[in-house]
Amino acid sequence: MPRFVVDLGDIEMSAEAQSALNRDIQKVALGHLAELKMERPIAVKFPHDWVGLIARLDFDRLAAVEKELGAILPSIRAGRSR
């Protein structure tokens, strides 16, 4: 399963710059998903407590995947602060 993470480490950015980067990354990812022309719709979720998106063919798996990712986010964030 492809999973892409962008970690910019300790690069300081304004809230506006972070928001613009998030929009651009989501736009590119969603554009590529649209080009796949899948037979079934792709379920997409934008989690409210972290930046990013989750896309799955199985809509029912979105909540489980969000929970899995939420569990590992603290360790990812801790690694970023080193």
C-alpha cells in the first residue's frame, strides 16, 4: 500500500505558508487519484486533528485507518522534535 509522508522537520513556516503547502499537496494527491479512473469511487477523508488526507477504496476502512495513523502520529511528531 503506498503511503507518502512529508516531514519538513524543524523548518519554520507561518500558518499561512503551512496552509498553502497543505492545499498544494492535497491538490496534487487528489489530482493523481482522479487520473486513476477507478471503477469504484475512492473514499477520501481529511482528518480534522492533523494535516493530510486518507484515501481508500473501502469507505468502511477510513475510520480504522485514521485510528491507526492517529496512534503513530505522536511518535512521528516526537521524532521531528529531535
